[in-house]
Amino acid sequence: MSNDTPLPYGLHAGFLRSAQRHPERPALEVAGLSFSYAELRQRALAQADVLAQHRPAPSPARVGILGSRSPAAYTGLLGGLMAGWGVVPLNPGFPVERTRQMMNLAGLGALVVDAAGELLLPDLLQGLQHPVLVCLPGNTVDAGLASRWPEHRFVAMAGTQAAAGFQPISVSPDSLAYLFFTSGSTGAPKGVGVLHRNVLRFVEMSVERYRACGLTEQDRFSQFYDITFDSSMFDLYVSWAFGACLCCPTASDWVNPNKFIEAKGLTVIDIVPSTGHAMNRSNGWRPGRFKALRLCRFGGEALSADLAAALATAAPAAQLDNVYGPTECTVDAAYYQWSPERSPTECGHGVVPIGVAGPQVGLKVVDSALQEVPVGAEGELLISGPQVTPGYWNSPKRTAAAFITLPGSSTVHYRTGDLVRRPPPGQAIPYLGRLDFQIKISGVRIELGEVEQALRQAAHTDLAVAVGWPITSSGASGIAAFVVKADLDLAALRRRLKETLPAVMVPKDIHVIAEMPLNVNGKVDRKALIASLHERAAKA
């Protein structure tokens, strides 16, 4: 592809632009292999050509990517986009029944699998509601698969080449780029469709912000997020828009991700705070350890000031951003840049602020009647702007409840469910917690984030979670806490908590655990903690 070849419109354009400019530079390091931009482009084109040949009618088409940190997974993502298909990331580590449910909800026309995903096919294909094209990572198609599942088509991708003259497809701005599935309150997966125009605006905003701090094609990005997590779009498409290299840890690298950062010479990392807490154990983030890091991003959940300060000290040359944004608003809606001098005084309850809106993003703080609250008052955060997605997949009722227009306005706002305080103009928005993390005990409203901060300070730990327990029809009758801390004196901890918290906010039960349960995205799994309380109660 020459430098004067016109680029298609779509999320894949940033990668293709870098392949034009830097064909021999490394684009991807994964599973012990390194792929240049030219090599990865050829692999993705081959995948795109196969998908284009088997495009279902009627369009549009969606392809599932059942893989994790493998050449087949990244080839599938890029190839799906280059073919004009919407991509649906799937995790081989999820229960097969849940993955099949997501495939049926998405109406997939094709499925790209890596070696781990291929092992699941005998169980996964049982019960699919429609035939799919299955792209296998090897050189041959297992005759047993083909004979057992004649309604599906199987293609071996190893060694496949794109037809001469095949070019990536240009899509419309309103075409589906990604379909993410998140946990739904009903127990069924909840789909969020991200359009090309949504994610392209996010990539543009990210490039604008981080070019200013000096990022170039010389940088090396982490890929710590699973592809089923929307924050992975920063890792992939912002990295490739810069022409940088995406570096993927193996299973063994996850034993010591700090060592991986050093060994691979990473300059950009993006993690959730829960992962950061685990990495910081046993002085993992000792001062000055990561001299090569130039950008560190936290996202996905509330960031404690202590953890931000620790990483800022460990990576003294890096810009440290706390980024905020739900999947429904395409990764980042607000930024807060950490300052060792200023930030400690701007943190409430030891939690780093959400920050200020990104360019073209609108943020409003409203009360229960959806009226904007005065400066200094608390309310729910609403988001508007070009990154707001159209709504929930095939769920108009759920979409209407969360994507709203305010009285006198035609602008769509997304209801985040996050409780914040409206700041004076130009100042950072403080994060107060989830509305669903706010409980009432005997009519008293309690922010669990405040309890968690008191636990962290009193126990001298950075890992503490509070939940309402036992659950009642009006909220909860008390609070249960979970703390990761060796040799914790519970009696002394309770005394310290009583010195700082009202009696109603002191947890009735404090459980010392070896580690916090995390979900696939690296966030604290609060549902698992509550489930453990149910189990304890059942055994009592």
C-alpha cells in the first residue's frame, strides 16, 4: 500500500495510516511474536477478504472474536473492521452458556477463534440459533467439526492471503464498530453498540491530548485490558493511531506485571485501580522504578489518592491521568491529571476527582427531577456529546430509561448513575460514589465510599470494600466490610473506626481476606463479595 492510497472511513483508518507511514515498525508483540505494521495489515486483509466473501444477507454483519491476547484475536478485530463488519469481543474464559447467549443476542454471522476459543466449539455451537462462518487459526479444518455441524461453514486461516487488489472497506459514520456486552441487572448480558463515529471521536480526542505530552510512533503501549472491556479500545486504536507498538502480556507475565513493564520497555500503561493495588503490594511501585513510563492511565473504577501518589512516585517522568467514562459514552468522558502538589487537597474521602470534560463532551449534574443542581450540591452525572452511543442493543425500553433528553433540549444525555458534586466552572468534578452504592440504614443515607476510605486509613491498607448487609427492603440494616491486610487487629481497627465514623457507619462485620475477587476487567467483584456473605449466612 503506497502512501497515496486513499484511506477508508472507519475505526481501522488509524491503523492503516500508520501502516502507510511506518510499514516496518512493530505494531504488535504477542505470544512471543512480533508483527510489523505491514505484516499485521496483510494478515488482517486476509481475514477481511474471507469475511467479505461470506457476508450474510441481509447486511449489516457482525463477527464475534473469541480469543484473548493472540495473533488470531487481533487479526480478527482488524479484519472484521476492514471488512465492514461490526466486531463483538468474546472471552474464552467465560462460561460457554453465557458466550452462546451473547452470540445469539448479537446475531453473529461469523466467529473468529484462536486456539483457546477453538477448544470450546463443540460445546459452543450446540444451541446456536443461526448458522455462522467459523474462522479457525490453523492450517486445516477438523473433519469432525465439519461433519457434526454441517449448517456452519469452517475456514482455516493459517497461510490465507487476500485476493490481489482487495482493499479495506469504507463504512458510514453510523455503522456499528463494536458491540460490547456488560452485566445486566436482570442477569442477562446487556449489549452496548458503539458506532464508528463514536469511537473515532474518542481516538481523535486521545491523540490530541497525548500528542501534547509527546507520544509518538516510538512509544510502547500496554495491553492489560481484555478485549471485552471497552477501555481496550484505547490500548489498540490509540496505540495504532500513533504508529506505536502494542505489547501483550502472556499468562506467565501476569505473575509479575511490574517486571513485564520493565522488561518490555513500556512507555504507556492503562490499568484499573484494583490491578494497580495488586501491583503495588510488597513495595512493587517503589520510588523511581519506572523511569521509562511517560503516560499512566487509571480508569474503570474509583481511584484512591494513595494509589495515584504511589504510581506518580514510581514513574516520576510520566503524566498520570485518572480517566472517567462509561461504556455507553465510549471510554473517556472526563480527565483528571494528577499533581503531587495540588491533587491531595482536591481529593474527597481519599478519592481522586473525575476531572473535567473532554473536548466536545458535555457534563451536567442533576437532581432526581433532572434539574441541574447549584454549584456545591450533589446529584447524578449526565453525559452528552458525539461519543454517546445510540443505546442498548435491541432494548428500546432500557435505552429510553438511560438515554434521555432534558426539558427544553433535544440533546441526548446518558444517565451514569454516578453521584458527584457540581464544582465551580473550570474545576474538577469530585466523585462521591455510585447511586447504587449509596444505602440507607434506619433512614440515614450513607456513602459506602466514605466508609471505605475510613477503613483504608484505619487499617493502613489500600484494599478495603464496604457493602450494605444484610439487605432489607428499605436498603440495608448494616454494613459489612472486606479488608486485605495481614495480621490485622480487628478490635483495634473497630476502635479507630469509632473515632472517625458515626456508629451507624461502622461495619458490623469485618472480614479479613487474602485478596479481593476481581472480575475479568480487573475491577473488584462486589457481587462475589455479597455472594460470599450469603454463603456465610446459609452456613450459620
